[in-house]
Amino acid sequence: MNNKEKLRKAGLRPTKQRMIIADILLDGIDRHFTAENLQNEINSSGNSMSIATIYNCLKKFRNCGLIKQVESSKDTAIFDTNINQHHHFLDEETGELIDIENDEVNLHKLPKIPQGYLNNGVEVLIKIKKQI
Amino acid sequence: MNNKEKLRKAGLRPTKQRMIIADILLDGIDRHFTAENLQNEINSSGNSMSIATIYNCLKKFRNCGLIKQVESSKDTAIFDTNINQHHHFLDEETGELIDIENDEVNLHKLPKIPQGYLNNGVEVLIKIKKQI
DNA sequence: TTTTTACTTTAAAATCGTTCTAAACTACTT
DNA sequence: AAGTAGTTTAGAACGATTTTAAAGTAAAAA
């Protein structure tokens, strides 16, 4: 399926700007990035785009499940093109994130989901620090 | 051990402001809160404090291990008085966090920590959403 | 096709959480 | 009691993100 079709399937109009972003992000390569990272990539690709549009797109893409946002208490939002359930190592010093595939973690026992709620995804974060 | 001793033991001078905060936070009750929540509690207790001091204190308390900061991609930093390793349910709609005790989760298999790094804590986040 | 409608993009301003600044203050040491 | 190192403060500054409102564009209707 090409990117235009992916956008339509997600219920998003394939505008020029969304196509530029889709062409960068939806190439099947797993990566972590910020809005600013993406703007730099857009610029390097010979295009340009308002930062407001970049934020709009990232929010829409995230809400449609085309990308994910990583849970992390950094000051800048980090997005992830790997939309499968998976986990992360986090170096809190540098903010570096490293993917952990889902089958690398085995959750043997999970608590009961609170009454009235549904499980909407499990994320394991392993905080790591550089050995001295 | 009283709060004055706790602060000294953590290497922090027990100033008037830190004692006010310690008296609110270090009462053994587990709670999640933001800087703004804490300022409201300080105000309700008949005291007042600059927001800069509140942030300073929270950062110091966190760095000394008196409190923890929760990993979450919300726009506001969330702190936790429960400093034991534990986990959370997160309702992404409302931002509500619910504690999960460490023994409620059983991680049967963990990936190898990357070369040159040490494990610095594991956090499991179970995202939940309201049933419709 | 043309027209209409709803959605999208944009630059710039606004907002919000957090940090910085530098002066006044306070706890601890001598 | 005096010195010094750390702390608090109001307010300014900052950086990420969102809002605004006007101009532009895609899809639907005529």
C-alpha cells in the first residue's frame, strides 16, 4: 500500500504536507524523533513546512495510529515509527531510547485491570545508566 | 525518623521551605502530584512559597531519592511519593495514574542490558481506557 | 465543470510549564 | 560574632507547543 492509500485508510486527506511527512516516516524503518528532528529532515529533503503544521500532522498521525508517542518525562515529545507493542531502554542522562522487541520481555503475571477499564497497551521502560 | 533528620540524611539543609514541603509529602501516604498541586496544598496549609522554590525543592528531593518523578508524556511533570519500585495504570484520556505494587507484576524474562550500562529501574505502564 | 463546503496550512502571537537571574536572606562553620 | 556557602524570591526569560485568523486546497455537490 502506498502512502496516499495509507493516509486515506487512516481517514486523513493526503495533502502535500502530509505526503511529505509520510514519505519520511512511513518507510518501514523504526525510528525515534522529535518535531524538531522531523523539521530538519523535511528541510534536508528540499521542502519546508511551518512548525505548526508539523505538530498538527504528528498529532493526527498519532491519533490515527500511524505513529506512536513514547511515554517519557523529557521536556520534548518523542515519537516512534514502530507502532507494534514494544518496549524501551532509556538512558535518563542523555534521553537516548533503545527499542526492545515485545518478545524480549515476558510478563508472566499482570494485575487485574481496574473495574470499568480496558487494557490499552503495556509499555515496559528499563532505565539504564552508563557504567563508571 | 522525623523530617528534619530525613532532610539532613539526604544531604539537604532543613530550611523553613523544605520543612513545609517535607511535612506535606513525607507523611508515608502514596500520592501523585504536580508542582501546581503542591503549591495549592502549601497555600491551603496557610503557608506560601515561590513557584521557583517549589521547583527547586522538587528537583532536590527527586535527586536525593526522597520522591520519584513518573515517566509520562504529559505536559506537566508528575511526582510520586512512593519511592519503592512499582508500576502504574495510566488513563491517557484523563492522565489519571493508579499505582501497581511491584509484586503484582512478574517479569519473567528481561532483555540483556546494553553493553556498558547498568539497570537503573524497571517501570511497567499499563495504559487503560474507559469501557464504553 | 463550476460552485460550495469543510478541512488544512501558515506566520505570528499567545500560552504554559519550567528555569534563570541577581539580589536579599539564612543556615551553618569558624 | 563574623564569614561563607547555600537558599529563596519575584520577575524575566525560555523553549515546546497551541491558538488565531486569514489564505489556501481537497473533496463533494450541483
